[in-house]
Amino acid sequence: MVKRGGKEVVTVEIFKETYDVMKANAEKKRWNTKDYINMVLMEVIERDRFLQSYAPSLSKIGYEHNILFIRDAKKSKTAEIYLRDRALYCNVCDSKDCVHIHYALALPETAKLFLRKPIRK
């Protein structure tokens, strides 16, 4: 194993298309590509740790047809989170502001719910 800057370094494979996006993002922010990739990975790890401590009974099941599915082990139910009247909506709580919505807001899949063509006037 190699050491750089006093830290152990591990070589991993990254798909070229992913690397190209990460490199372009790093360049836009004037970051070193390696440092940017490591920062993004650490943010994902920190987000996952936070979600596990914030809502240990919740977990993402998947995303399909503009619906985000979140398993709630405490209620033994699956929440369907979707866009309704330009806001996120939870079918389990019949709400726009609940723990399932808060959990969903931390997931990258939630952004896909908002990816729609702009409304023309």
C-alpha cells in the first residue's frame, strides 16, 4: 500500500463517464480532481451516517416511475414519496412535512422527482 501525505492510498476503478463528470466538476470549482472525488465520497459517508442516526427505522427501497419508496420498519409500511402540487408528498402520513419527507430530502433520488420540463406560458 502506498502512503501520500501521511495517509494510506488505495487504487480503485471508476467508470470513465463518472470520472469525466467528477473531473469537470472539480475543474469548475478549481479543485484537484483527486481531492474533489475524496471530498464527495466523504460527504456520502457522512450523509449515510447521519441518516442512520436520524431515522434508523427508515431505508430507501428504490425509485421507480417518479416515486421514491422508503421502508419504515417502525410502522411496518412502505412510504411512497412523490411530487404533488410542486411539493413532496408522503402517502403514509398524508403529509408534505413528515419524517419520511425529511429522509427523502437527503437522498439524491429526490432530485429526479423535480427533473421536469419547464412549464411554458
